[in-house]
Amino acid sequence: MVTKNLGFGLMRLPMAGEAVDIAACCEMTDRFLAAGGTYFDTALMYCGKQSEAAVGEFLTSRYPRDAFTVATKLHSGFFQTLEDRDTVFAAQLERTGVEYFDYYLLHAIDRNCYGKYTDLDCFEWLKGKKAEGKVRHVGFSYHDSADFLDRVLTEHPEMEFVQLQLNYLDWESEDVQSRRCYEVARKHNKPVIVMEPVKGGTLATLPEQAEAIFRAAHPDWTPASWALRFVMELPGVLTVLSGMSNFAQMEDNLFTVTDPVLLSEEDHARIRQVAAILRGQESIPCTGCAYCVTDCPMSIPIPRCFALYNEDQQIYGGAGKDWDASVWTPASTYYDNLIKENNGASACIACGACMEACPQHLEIPDLLKTVAHRFEG
Ligand code: SF4
Ligand code: SF4
């Protein structure tokens, strides 16, 4: 029996046009709670800043307070003064419709924003919220090296948990350092909440060669199920967040967490094989969080550009393949559709504003040049 807890990540909620599809969220929430799930993870910036208010509609106004746990976050981009922190927090309570948060996180700590969180005394502030009973558990989400995580946890032992980007593709990544960050959290005895277990959906749709490896071993497991199992079985994992966008994804995840079959040594070898295949392809390690979009003066739909490029590479590409705009693929059609109503990758003026916000530390202007070369010529 897989005993790890599945968390409902609310970053990629189903949408009806520009608005969160509340009816679909209600249906998914009912199913999730009935299946024994409790953990809901939101943030101010998710779903075009609609996610927290949606929680109030589909969850907290419909269920008693002891039926669920809610996590939300303070992001360094949304406060400038000591007073701002309380203003943001009070608005979050009001929007979500709760009197306290079960989990509250300083959002996306890395070496760029850590100074702001410490200069504005956010760690002490968070302890104060806990003492007031407005927060039950305090922690932070994290996007930087393992060494820097060691420093943060050493300087702030009062943090009760850490939220890390863990998945089998980033496990040995030089940039994300999933394995090493996980080991640092374990060293500090901090429970881990896993984010991006399916890497923003990248591990849900695999190239045929990779998917065949999984299918041959367990025909009834989807690629996303393999990705979830990889992190769920790690010791010390409190919750695995899955950003479920529809009912089918939820059913697949619930099947995974209730399936008594565990990964064997041979399965782990298959996962390493698939990771090697994926690493051999020229994909952009964008998780689709869309943090970069807010400050882009050209309003470029950056994650959508990268997702289409990755799709192209994963399905039709291969290591070192240098296609230009003369080559048609389904993704190139979708890209053409996208830039009918938006600026394309070539509109980037290399101002660098997006890079400040990117938790994956991507060289976005350079990558957009690659995307523009591929799709726009
Ligand atoms: S560097 Fe390019 S993509 Fe990034 S914010 Fe500036 S214009 Fe937008
Ligand atoms: S480029 Fe970075 S900030 Fe933008 S969506 Fe991708 S991972 Fe998120």
C-alpha cells in the first residue's frame, strides 16, 4: 500500500475561458475528499490570482473546517514593507474564507529573494502568525541549490517543513538538484512536501520510445503514475502535490495512491532509462508556473512558447536537431495560432525582467531566441 498523501495542487485548475471553472472544481473536490484526500495547496499568484478566491467557492464554503487542510504562501513580489505582509495575509484569509491556514509558506525561496525575506523579518513574522493561531505549520517552498538550502535550514531551524521540486527527471539535474535538496531536507529532519512531481506535465506525455519501456512493465500505469510513485515512496515525504486540471487526472492519481504495488528495483532501472532518454532531448526545463509572465513588458506567453517547443522536441525532435520554421509539425500550427493573438518569442527585447521571477533560473531571452528560430524563422 502506498501510504503517502496526495495533495491537490491548485496552480492549474480547470478553466472556463479566462475564469476558474468552479463547477468542475467542485466535482473534483468532492471526489478528492471522498477518497480520503485533505490537502489543498494554493497561492496568491496561481491561476491569474484567482486560485485563492476559488478555494473559498469550491472548498471552504462547502465543507466543515475539519474536513480539509489549506496551504498558501507569501511571495516576495507582493510586499514591500512590514505592513504589506499583514495586508497580504489578511486578504488571503478573507479570499479563501478560513480563519487560519494549516500550512503557510514563504514562497519560492532562492538566493535572489532570500535577502528580502530576511530583511523584512518574514521568518519571525511567520512565527508570530503561528503563535496567534492564524497558521498551524510554517515552512517554505524552495528553488535553488542544495548548498543554499543547507544554509537556509541552518539559519532557520524553526521552519517545520520544506516544499521541494522533486521528480525523476530533475533527480540528478545540475540546476534543480532534486536529490541533493531532498538529502539536505532529510539531514535537517524536515518533512518534505513535493511539488512538480510530473514536472509541469512534462512527464505525463512521453516520447513513444520512453513510454514503451513503462508500458511493457505495467500496462495499467500511466506515465504520470510512474512519476508520482517515484516521489511518493521516498521516506520523509509528507505530501505529494499534483496540479490536477481535470477529473481524469484526479482519477489516475487516486488510482496511483491506492494501488498496493510498489516500484521494484527493475522499475527504478526503467525510470532511470526513461530519464536518460528525456535528458537526451533538447527540452526546456520550464514547469509552466507562469511567474515570468507578470512583468514581461511585451506580454509574451513565455511558458506556452516553451511548452510548444518541448512538445515539438519530445515527439518529433531529438538531440541536436536544429529545425527552423520551414518544418511543419502540429506544435508549429499551435504556435501560429498562439501568436495570432499574442506577441511571439521574437518580440522579446531582452530586458531580463522575466528572469528575476523564474524559479528554474532559465535564460529566458536566449531560450526565446531558440523558440523564435524554430517557429518563426
Ligand atoms: S526578457 Fe523578453 S521575455 Fe523576458 S520580460 Fe523582457 S521582453 Fe519579456
Ligand atoms: S520560464 Fe520560468 S517562470 Fe516562466 S513559466 Fe517557465 S519555469 Fe515558470
